[in-house]
Amino acid sequence: MPRPPVSAPAPVPVRRRRRRSPGWVPDQHGAWAMITVPPLVGMALSGPAWAHVPLLGLWWVGYFAFFATGLWLRSRRKARYLAPVRAYGLAVLPFAVALVVVSPYLVWWAAPFAPLVAITLWCSARRRDRSLLNDVVTVGAAGLMTAVAYDAGTGGAGGLWGTGWIAGTGWLGSAGRGISAAAAQALPGSSPDGSLTGWAWAWLVTALITAYFLSTIGYVKSNIRERGNRRFFRGSVGYHVLVAVVVGALGLAGVVSGWHAAVWAALLTRAVVVPVVAQRRGRPVRPLVIGVGEIVLSVLVALTLLG
């Protein structure tokens, strides 16, 4: 007796995993050091304070919102890029409110930050996010967080941006009064030789932290996007030479440590050697390797300034 035909098993439908829309996690390796080191250095200079909790939350979640917004603008405002913009935008609000309640004097920092944010969003909207202008502005904002974190840690005792004007913890400080020279000298933080204290030292540290991250612009571009561009390479090396000479002079004077000057000598060496060797080998340095290297160097820059 013939057997009945065996029917083939029905195919099991394969459920495709739904891809998450882009913009949720920043994909720039070097940016992690840039958004982490400056505020932590400012905290180390001033000492930790409760105001740092909402400040760091606002800064780090705000960076995620900034990254997502930039991607959305570059996409010509496509709907698939909007979800992380909304999510991170809402997540920023509680930190912003908490910071205004705890440290209202920090609101004054919105004045220098507002034009920097406006410029970089303008660059994103016009797809110029890789431009030198956008890089410089972004680094400037990140470096400025060193001073903001220092201000938060000192409770606004240094006045508006360290000038001594309207010093205090409220909106207008202590009834609009400034601080005495003795009070300014008593603020935390001091250069190795003791010649700079308080805000004077904090601003120099802010400048040197910012100078380091500015140096990464030329170094990274000369290894990736501007690889083989002699003019750009010379500009990057020239910048490193200038800062290394200034830091070396500060090291000889005792204002910064000799270790910090040595780090800048190493930064200058890597700015010259790495692009040249990569060019001769005919193979570019991988972005991940560059990013990890900059994370290590940024930590060395911070430690030699604080040590």
C-alpha cells in the first residue's frame, strides 16, 4: 500500500531584530576623554561638592543630547533620528532644574556657552560638523568645563568667572559685593611653586587642558581626514611646538611641574613621528588606536597638572 506523501514542514517565520535608531550612543572614541577629563580636573582642584552631582549629570546627559541633535540636524531632520533627541532632551531637564536650585550662581556660565553651542549646531545643520571651526568650538566648550566645575566646588566664592564680582551662592552673590584679595588667595588650588593660587591657577589649568584637546584636532586630522596634507601637518606640528615651548618655560619657572612639560615634549614627538611613519608605511593609523592613545595622554596631562 503506497504511503501518503509527507508534507514539508511549514517554514518558521524568522523575526528580524528591530534595529535601534541611530543617535543613542556617541561613536567618537576621543570624545569620551574630552567630556570626562575637564570637569574631573576642575573637581580635583576645588574639592568635591554636592553641586558637582547635578553638574556632571547635566554635562554628560547633555552631551548625549547634543550628539543626537547634531545627527538629527545633519540628517535634514529625519524622523528616525528624533527619538534620542527627545529622550535625552527630557533627561537633561531634571539635572538642569536641580543645578539651578542648588547652585544658581552657575547660571552665569550660560553666557559663554550659548554662542559656542549655537555655532556647533549651526555647523551640524549645514553638515560642517567635521570643519575646523566646529572642532575648535566643541573643544573650547569642553575645556571650559574645568573652570565651571571649579566654580561649583568653591560654591561661587570666586565671583563671576573668578573675577571676584558678585561673589556668593545666590543669583546676585552677596548683595552684589566682590571678595577681598585675602579671600581670593584662600580659594583652593595652587601651582607647584605657589605663585598662582585659587582662580589664577584654575584658569591656567583650564587653558592647558583646553590647549591639549586643541592639539588633538590637528593630530587626529593629520592621521585620518587630512592624511598626506603637508600644509595641515605643518600647522599641527607648529601648534605643538608653540605650546610645548610655552609649557617648557612655565616648567623652568616652576609654575607647572617638569612632568607636565615632559608630557608636552612627548605630545610634540607623537605629532611629528606618527603621521610620518604611517605615511611611509602606506597604512593609516586606525581611529580606535588613536582614540585609545588620546585617552591615555589626556589622563597624563591631567595627572601632571594636578600632581
